[in-house]
Amino acid sequence: MREWASGIRLSAFSVIMLSLVVLGAWVLVPTLGTFIDQRQKIAALEASVQVSEDEIAALEQERERWQDPAYITTQARERLYYVKPGEVVYLIDNDLDPAALPQEQEAVSDTLEEKPADWMGQLLRTLTSSGLADTAAVTP
């Protein structure tokens, strides 16, 4: 170990330069971290501004559509079911795909069967299955 340490010769210039490099790193590392953090915030804000500009453009297009009398008439017919005098409108109720309709329930048997089951677990399964079941709903 002594031989290795004795082989290193440092001049005053080398010591000064090494201390300047360490001092520079000590000063620049926090500044660099702050710079990177600020660049990330700027990028996030620019993305937010772009999203807002896209939303503004979409709203302006919708506002322009509402200036068209044909669009207003179409919306009144579709949303509010308005008709012109003398027109007859037919509304079809339950116009659903047969696959979307609920399954037919099996017939209930006349015999009683006793099954040993945990009633609390069965209750929870029933509640979750009824909450997640696909049911056909008619939307106006």
C-alpha cells in the first residue's frame, strides 16, 4: 500500500484543479437538478395547453354547428322527438339485439332440495352477480 501511495505525486496545480472540479460539481449538481425539474414542469404545462387548445377547437366547431338551422332541426328531432306539423312519428320500443336481452329463467321445480351452504357467502355472490349482470335497458 505504501508503494502505491508513494507513486502518486500531486503538484499544487493538480490539487487546485481537482478542488475546482469538486467545487464545480458541488455547485452545478443542485442547479442541474432544478433545471431538469423545471424542464419537466414546462413540458407538462405545454401538454396541458395543447389539450386545452384541442378542447377549445372542438367547442368552437360545435358552436359553428349550432349556427346551422339544419343541425338544430336534426338535434330537436333526435333528442326531443320534435316533429313538424302533419308528420307521424313511430317509436319502436325494445328494439334490441336478441343477444342483449336477459336470459330466460329456468322453470322452478316443485321439489325441495336442501343444500348445505354458507348463507352469507351465497348472499354476497347473489348481490355481486345481480350487480354485474347484463340486462337490457331501453334508453329514450
